[in-house]
Amino acid sequence: MSATTARAPRGPHPSGTRTTPVLIACMLAAFLAILDLQIVATALPRIAGDLGGIDLFAWVTTAYVIASSVTTPVYGKLGDLFGRKVTFLSATALFLLGSLLAGLAGSMEQLILFRVVQGLGAGGLFVSVLATIGELFAPRERATYYGMFGMIFAGAALAGPAVGGVLTEALSWHWVFLFNLPVGAVIVVLLAKYLHLPRAVRASTIDYAGVLTLSGAIVSLTLLTSWGGVEYAWNSPQILGLGLAALLLLALFVKAESRADEPIVPLRLFKDSTFTLSLLGAAVCGIVFAGAVNFLALYVQVVTGAGPAASGFVLLPMMLGVVLSSVASSKIIARTGTYKIFPVLSMAVGIVGALLLSTMDADTPRGLAALYMAVFGFASGLSAQVFTQAAQNTAPARDMGAVSAAVTFGRSFGTSIGISLFAALFYGRLTDELADRVPAGALGGVDHDSLSSNTVLDSLDAPVRSAVEQSYAVSLTQVFTAAVPVLVAGLVLALLMKNVTLRSHHHGAGDDGPAPRADGAPTGGDGAGIPAGSAAAAPAPSSADGSPEAA
């Protein structure tokens, strides 16, 4: 297969979709979804100062995360049932409505409520992007476009704090939310005018029991990971109660899915080892590459003494590592059609990167620290979208949205677990280190939570500041040491994956045929493993009961 196979069609897609405008809309939507948390985080102190309600400060983010996590699996299934276009547009409209209302909020309670609305829409943005690309292009073609997400992620992560700071200082914190409106308007126009995907009309009933039980389980698990070790002790009644509630609701969810005609997450998908391993691999990536990386900014600013602007330059090599490995791996996958080597390398290089990061202390030169971060970023980019590609490659066409949503949710929920787990390890160790290293009374009147502020650090005597920096360095070492066994587990999962060659054709509508062979050999007939013209080649009645129509 030549490299040209992976190129997008220059003219309209066979469905009538103009691929270039739709791809632009998809990239803008992905950028907004990733940017939102980054840009809002910078403005939160100013928001709390203007609106009051400092005790509700954390809920501005927590409410958004819960709402988006709950709706991610649901949007994937709704797209499968009712068409990708209407689902994508609905999610975008809801996200923009929440952004408008949040920008006009007059109290902290209003802002939290409107962040819920915004999160309900945000849950559908990224999964709709992945599923739309999944329907527009065959698996091998998708690799090229998924490589762009490495650049999108790095760009949003780098631009978020800067854009948030500029908007907050130059205009007001309201524009952190209102900024989404003009970008979102472009997305809506491009999707409405150019996205025309065929879909099979399916008689269906919404799986309300699955939605409710899954939502309850996600809320319980999110609160558990957010509060555990921070708001409440891990063995407190509140955390234990949330854990029991999550287990009960998950059991009820599995029961509901086994009975539903159109389950939110079809249990039959787990019979495919590629899907199951991709879901678990995505969770590992979320735990380590997204969860642990949040603490690198602390190291740069507190331990090395870099200001916010300088810290961005120190973190830049890591983001460049993400971009380079993501783009390079995507091009190789598009050319060869094989992908297994990349998650294996991602986990292996990630282990090396985590071990290197665990050696950093207050005396580590910034240049060497940046090099270690670049290794870690390079590892992250190698698996940026590979697990999504692998799961989509073996997925039946009718489940494209459900599969994309499940893998997306696995990564996002892994991120929540990672942040909570590493925060508990970090702050637990930091408390002990500060008590051991800082002379008694030296931090009198200084809130320990404010020690990450350069202003506070500059006010400390040199010996006290040095003790604080060493305490942070030792505590952060534990974070990256803890990431190593998680990456080892990820390496085992990656090695267990089948070396399935990406298809260079689409599954037909309603096609529930077997996955491509692991040795890459042709499956014959129509390429789905069933001879063309045979009775078995017809779509199953449960897949489609009407003629295709434009979405």
C-alpha cells in the first residue's frame, strides 16, 4: 500500500461531505475542549475574588468535569442512533450556551450551575470529533488526521494559561468563557453547511436505565477520586460510601446493558480483546501522561524558581516531544497500516522518562530537567490516539460512536484517577517533608497551600526557601516513582494487543463482520471476512431497518 492511500480525498467525500471544512471544524472543536480547562484555571483566583464563595472554588472545575464525564459515553451512543451531525451540533450548541451563561454569571453558585451546562456540552465535543473522523475516513487514513491531535493538544496546553491570563488582565475573567462563542460559531457554520454523513435509520429506544446508572457511577467515582485524601480521609465514611455506591451502580449498569435493545456501551464489545485492551491502555495514558504531568509545573516554578512565563519555556520541550512523536507515528501508521509497536514504545520510553524525572531535585539544571520532560512528552505522543485507532479499526460501523466514547472516557477518567492519586501521594509526603526540613515557626502565618506562589517564596529567608524547595523536590520524586508500575502495567497491556493491520476501507453500514486478521492478510470478498453476494453479507435486521438517509 503506498503512502498516498492515507491522503484525504481532494474533492467531496462520497457522502457529499466537504472534508477540509469539516476537518477544520473538528480541530477547532478539539482545541476548545482541551483549552477550556486550561484557560479557566488561570482565571479562577480572580473569579473567586470577584464573586466570593472561596469555599466553592473547587466546584467550578469539579462540576464541569463531572458533567462532561457523565455525558461522554451517552453522546457516542446518541450519534450512533440519531446521526453524527445532529449530535455534534447539539453538543456544540449546549457548550456555547453554557459558555455564554458562565460569562454572565453574577455569583459563584450561578457560575457552578452554568459550568454544569457547559460540561454537558463539552462531553460531546471530543467524542464527536473522533467518531466523525472515524466515519469520514478508513482506519489507515485516520492515522494522518489523528496525528494532528498531538499538535492540537500541545497548542491548547501551552496557549491555555497564557490566553487565560491575557484575557483576565486585559479584559476581565468573563471573557475566559465568552472567548468560546466566536470560535464555536465558526464550528457550527462549518458543520451545518459541509457535514453530510449517511446513516442507517434504526428503530430504537433510549437506554434510560443505562444512562442513569452509568451517570450515578461516574459521579460517585469522580467525587471519590477528587475528595479522597484531600477533603476526606480514604477510610472515612464519605469515601467508603462513595466507593460502595459506585460498585452498586456499576453492577446495575451491567445488568441494564445486558437487557437493553440499544445499550449505551454494548457489552458484546468487550468480547473483542482489541477494544478491551485499548480501553485499559487509554486509562493508563490518562493516569500517567495526563495525571502526573500536572505536577511538572509545580517542580518548574517552586523547585527551580522559574516564573510563570519562564516555566512555559521549560515545559516547551515536553510539548514539542508530544508533537514530534505524535505526527511521526501517525505518518508511519498511515504508510504501513500497523500500530502495535507504538503503544509498546510509548510505555517503555515512558518508564525511562518517569525514572529520569524521579531523579530530579533542587540542584538539577533546568536544561537537564527540560530534557527529561522531553523524553516523557515523546513517550506520551507515541500513544496519543493509537488506542482510539485500534478500537475503531475492529469496531462494527453501528458502534463507532460507542467505541470512540468508551476509549475517550477511559482516558479522561484515568486522568481524574491519576491527578487524585498523585495529589494524595504528593501532599501527604510534602506535609512530612516540611515538618522535617523547615525550622519550627519559620512558616508562621504562611498558608502551606500558598507556598507554590513565587511571591510567597520570595518573601522567605534563603534557608527556609531552600528547605521548601527541597521538600517539594522530594515529594515530587514520589509522584514519578509511583508512575513507573502503572506504566509497566500499560506495557503488559500493549504487548498483549494483536498486531491487527488497519483497514484501508470502511465497514459497510450495519456491518458487524469480523475484525481484520492480525497477520494483515486479506479477508476476501467485501473485505469484511464474508464473501460478497452471500446471504450472510446482508446487514442484520437489528442493525438497520430502513434505507440510509443523510444525517
